[in-house]
Amino acid sequence: MLFKSTAIVAVMTFLSRILGLARDIIFATFFGADGGTDAFFVAFKIPNFMRRLFAEGAFSQAFVPVFSEYKETRSFADLKDLINHVAGSLGGFLLILSIIGSLAAPLLVYIFAPGFADESRFQLTADMLAITFPYIFFIALTAFAGGILNSYNKFAVPAFTPVLLNLSLISAALWGAEYFTQPIMALAWGVAFAGFLQLLFQTPFLAKLKLLPKPQFKRAHEGVKKIQTLMLPAIIGSSVAQINLLLDTIIASFLIAGSVSWLYYSDRLVEFPLGVFGIALATVILPSLSKQHANQSNEQFNQTLDWALKLVTLIALPAALGLLLLASPLLATLFGYGEFTLHDTEMSSLSLMAYALGLPAFIYIKVLAPGFYARQDTKTPMRIGIQAMIANMFLNLLFVIPMVMTEFEGPHTGLALATSGSAYMNAFMLYRGLKRQGIYKHKNGWGKLLIQALIANTLMAAFLIQLTPSIDNWLAWPLIERIPYLLGFVTIAATIYITSLFICGFRLKHLQH
């Protein structure tokens, strides 16, 4: 059941990520990597960061376990009452936050991109942020609706919803830009419209479940207070990666123009496997773990965690190796056209390789953290998150300052390395916490699985190292040749990996749960 649900979410997320790549290809081709794109990416990153806090981040981590508890132990009337009061409290707070954020856009730019001060990028960023900030209102309510649907095993609709954001932004770039003096402004309006569209899309499915909210507000509502209590520490615990990315943006704003964009494009490629596999898996297991905890099914809880960690081990390692060894060909094929120069490709590939090193840790965090959130423990991930965030700040200085002083051509790479390093610290401490509390114990089969994965990854890496053409040869090919070559290398590498696993004795039935 969980494997099937994960597959459904992964397929929908894959569709969204493919459209996301198409969106970024269009961005790179039409807008390049300059001060204007830096401004948009910051104006989009700030509400996107808030989305991780108040949408699928801390809010979902707090809401889904409480909602599952009500669903398993209370009446439908109590469940509906909880939904109504959460909608009233969350909606009211987000509406006020959106208004304040739009009005305070210049101040927010000073805080999150101080290097833009006294530059033309500053005013452009502030203008776009005033438009994009209300996105948080719509997308957080969309995540609220998605949490309800996921708890009823309706995973496909919430997983498909991000497709609408990509379609909106693609439309804005292709057909809306011509109506603005500054064409990049069309993207800001595309973000704002996408938020409304995504919320509207999910409402009929809630109505079908007879769970369409009628917002109410009651200060002392038991369920809302419980969610708020869980949510405060979860804001830090579930959003460490996003906070780290924002810190990267602050430092990158002081580096040469293009640094923010190079980090964005490399991060987007890392987000592809992270979203398709990591977030998809986390989305599916949280309701299941929450239900098992509510029913005090400790053995099933442990089995679900163990299954998820094994699946991550099989997927994250080859994905990281693929991104690491094909960084330049991927960027050259997807973005290396129009305004996106050879220099942009080279600089983005440096940060992509650094992010790729941390991909396994990024995905492990997505699976390990729900082990705490499902048990309504948000304080432990919070403490771990704070330590990881401090480590990230230290590593930023440790890597970036020497790169700047030695005039290393791509000091933004240090920011990506720091993010990866702090992610491993975060993942290890989450794992150790689950083990120490007796929440997770290894099931049988780990030794054999690790040997199988090691052999398969080694053979796949050997193929890519030996036969991948140099970046000069790759760039010499036209688009019509780059795409089939890239697809061919990815397909052959995946075939080698999967075949090697089967030769070593692995079977699909081992992933059934």
C-alpha cells in the first residue's frame, strides 16, 4: 500500500518537476543569469521560504498527526469542527502576514539580500516581492487542504497541484513578459496567480469528502492549540534546509552578479530527485506513521520507518552520483542556450556538484523527521535543526572566506558545500535520536542491501566516469544532439544500476510494504 502510494506521488511529482525544468529552461533562455533574474529569485525565494514554514513544512508536520488522531479516535463532527477552526485561525493569520509582507517588501529585501542595497536590483526585488508575497496565503491553505486529502489516502490531487505553478510561470514567461517594461515582472504576477489557482483546484475534492472548511475562530479550541504548540518548534526543525538556503542567498548577494542565479539553477536540479523521491516518500509515510502512533502500533511504526530508509538508500545514492558525474552535461543540455552562457554553465556545475554530495542527507532528513513529528514530538527535531543551522553558518565562513581571499572563480560553491555538510550532521543526529529513544530498530536485511547498493553504484559510476564526453565536446553539439545523448547516458546508467541490483539478488518484492 505504501509503495503504491509513494509511486503515485512520485509520478505526479515527476510530472511537476519535468514542467519545473521546462520552466527553468525558459527562464535561462529568455532571462539568463544576471541582476534581473537574481532579483526575481530572491523575490520568489522569500515567500517560498514562508511556504515551507506555514505550508508543507512546520504546519503540515503539526497538523497531520493531530488530524490523524482526531480521525482515528473522535467523531466526524469533531473532525469537521477541527478543520473549520484551523481554517479560521490559519487563514486569518496568513492574511495579516501577507498584507504586512507586501507593505514591508523593501525592509525584507534589506534583511534577506543586503548585498542588493544601493543597486538597481534592490528596487526591482522589492517591487516583485510586494506582488509575490501574498502567494503564501494561498499556498499555505492549499497545503492545509492537501494534508486533509493525504490523510484520506487521496495523494494524487495534492501531488499534482504544483504542476499549476509551473504552468502559470511558463505562461507568464512566454506570453506575459511583452506587456511589461521590465519583462521579468511578468514572473512575479505568475507566482501570485498560481497560488490562487492551486487553492481553487483542491476545493472540489474536499467538498466531495464533505470536508470543505467553513472558517471559524475560537481562541481556546483544543485541537488548534495543540497544533500551534507543535508548530512553533517545528518551524525551525522542519525548515533548516530552507533557512540554510536563505543564509546562502544573503552571502551570495555580496558575491559577483549571477551567484544567486547559479545557486538557484543547481539547487533546482537537486530538488528534482529530492522532490520526486524524498518529499513523495515523506508525504506518504507521515499520515501512516501518525495513524500507527495513534493506534499504538509500535512494531508497524518501526517497520514503516525501516522500509522507508531502505528505499531511500537504494534511490538517493545513485541519484547523487548521477548529478555529481553529469553536472556539466545536465546544465549544458537543460539551460545552456540563449542568455545562459558557457560561464554560467561552468559556475552552476560547481555548485551542483557540491549540492549533489549532500543529496542522500537531504532525502534521509525527509524520512527521519516524520519519525518524530508523527509522535507529536517537534522539540527534538527543533534542537537538532538549530545545531545544524549553526554548523551551516560556521561552514559558510570556513569555505567561502578562503575562496574569496584566494580569488577562486566560484566562491558560491562554498555555500553549497556548507549546506551539504550541515545536512549530514542533521540527518545523523535525527537517526541517533530515533535509535536512542528506542523508536527505531534495524530490521533484517540491511547488510545484504548495503553490499548490493555498493556494487551497483560502483559499476554505474565506472560507466559514467569512463564514457561521459568532456564538456567541450558536449557544448559543441547542437540541442538536437545533446538531449538524446543525455537521455541515453541516464538510461544506460540506470539500467546498469538496476541490472546490477538484480544480479546481486535484489527483487522488487523486497520493497513491498
